[in-house]
Amino acid sequence: MRRLAPLTLLLLLVACESEGQEPAPIPSTTTTMSATTTGAPSTTNTAPSATTTVPPTTTTTLPELTALAYEEVVGMEFPIHLVVWDQGDLVATKDGTVWLLQDGELSDSPLLDINEQVRNDGEQGMLAIAIAPEQTDRLFAHYTANDGDTVVSEFTWDGTAFGGERDLLRLDQPARNHNGGMIQFGPDGRLYLGLGDGGGANDRFGNAQNTDNLLGGLVAIDVDEATSELFSYGLRNPWRFWIEEDLVYIADVGQNAFEEVSVSALAEGTNYGWPITEGLHCFSPSSGCDTSGQTLPVVEVQHGDGGTCSITGGVVYRGTDIPEVHGHFFYSDYCGGYLRSFRFEGGEAVDQNDWTEQVGRAGSVPSFGVGSDGEMYVLTTQSILRVVAERAE
């Protein structure tokens, strides 16, 4: 195993400075806590109708699940994303390299190294990667260029490494924070990119509700034509989202007081509310805000709950080792380092669970991934952890 050299890093994804606003609850919004809730309220979702995810009905012969646990796969400095490739798993690091991970061992050298053209500073750096469906020789990367621009590029496998960069999107950023992060292919074959509102505080540049620009929303990219369009909007900093068939789970980093997870149909024109709302509360204006036409979050986590400061969205579990949590969306927090989950059913977050007492706090968690084994991985700033089941003997 090769361990990467340490980096000097600033806090990633931290919520922006507060301007002293005291957000008020959205009028007529009722939040309730289930018996297993850990501080994130369950609320009726105003999203468009979408297919409900339900647990499998197949009877398992596995011994009783007693706990979840973490198993360290490899130690490395700031892994930022993990995706499946046909030769194993690809792991991107924040400084601008991509490595092959096989059987717990990293490749001797990176399969992609764009370190010299990546600005690795605070919330900027290599932010996410994706492999084209059924075209595994095409790697896509979202990163911050040395001049601060947001860049999404394609790299082609030549049998030894990925190279031959082709820019798909290059976008000027007005600030160094809220650059977004995640890229993932949708069921329509387009590459989806999460972009923040441009940085600063209070949507300083007025981008999130402005549909004439790409900032503050999900962007759909046609990777063959190299064209981009705003798909949905009203987001502050959608660092991590997860697309599963016709649903999208978006963990949006909050500002003053609340982090949030929204679940909706992957539908063009969806408005997620920022800066009118932060979580389930009015933000601008601080009271009496008009939320008509908005998709409200299904989970809200208040700052300070379990150390919460900056939510990290994860994945919907579809592995075979832990069928008891099939269909659960897992998430964490960069400061809190906990592990929590819920299922989306009937427009609500149900079966909310906090697994932290079982697995322990992972430290700073910037990302999740699904490996070639179909199982779920949690990425910290120092390691890659596999989520495993502990069962009765």
C-alpha cells in the first residue's frame, strides 16, 4: 500500500459566516420527530410525485444484525470521491490525482494526475469524478482550476493512464467558497453537476433564484455535445447528491443554523428554496416568507446537533451484505463525523436512525461512495472506511 504525502488543508465545506439573521419557521410547516429520530425532523415533502423506494421483501438467512461497524480499507490523505471502474475502484484525492484501489491496495502511481492545474485550497480542489455508463474508458472530473474557475473535463483511458483532457464546462466563480462538488450520471445519460450560489454569505451575488445563470443549482451536461443547462435551482452549496433512477437526494450545506436533505423527482425546474429558506425556516425574509412552488427538505439538522456544521450527503444503500438497511439514504457531517440514515417513503423521511454509537465518529467526512462490491464506503480526510455488519454468532 502506498500512502500519499500529507497536505496542509483548510476546513472543507464549512458553512459560510453568519450575518446575524435569526431564521423563523416557515409558516404552516409542521415538523415531527419519530422514535428513532436523531435531531433531524420528518416533514411532508412538497416535491413532485416520485417513485417510492421500499425495502426488499426477500427473507434473509443471515444471522441477526447486532450493529454496523467501520472497517478501514486504506489510509490516504484526503480522498474526495470513490466510484466503480471495470478494473476496481477509482479514488480521487482533493489535490488532483486519481488512483486505482484493488483489494485494499492503491496503485503504485496515479491513473490521472492533474495536481499542477488544480487549486487545492479550502473548498476548492479536485471535487468529484464519474465514469461514463458502459463507456469505462471515459473519466469525468470536476475541479477548481488555478485561476479559480469551475472546470468539468473528460479524460480518456489509453491503456495505462487517463489523459487527453477535453473541457465540457468552464465557469468563472465570484468567490472561493460554495463551488459545489458532486457529479453523477443520470438515467437520461447526462452528467449532473451540483454548483453552489457563488460564495459569500446570504446569497451575496443573487444567483440561487436567478435561472439565467448556472450557479446555485443542478446543471445537466450533455457530455457528447459539451453543452450545459440549468436543470434545477435554489441551492446554496449542494456538495453531495445522489441520483437513483427518477429520484435525487440533495444534501445542501446551510448557513446560519440548519443543514438539509431534499428528496424529489429528478425534474427540471425544481426550486429548492435558498435563500428564501434555510432548511424548514424562513431566511430571506426572516419571517413570513412565501414558499409556494418550492420543494422543502425532508430532513433538517440544526447546527450543534451532534457537532453539525456542514452536511455530507451519501448514497442509498443497495448492497447485499446488510439487507436490513436496504433503501436507506446515509449521510454524515464534515464536523460531526456521525453516520445517520433514513428511508424515503410517501414523500417523507421515515425510519430515521443514528448509527454513530455503533460505528463511532469517523472524524471529518467529506464523501461517500459505492464500491465494485456494491457496498457502501465512507471517506474521511485520512482514510477510506467500509461499512460492515456485525451479526450474532
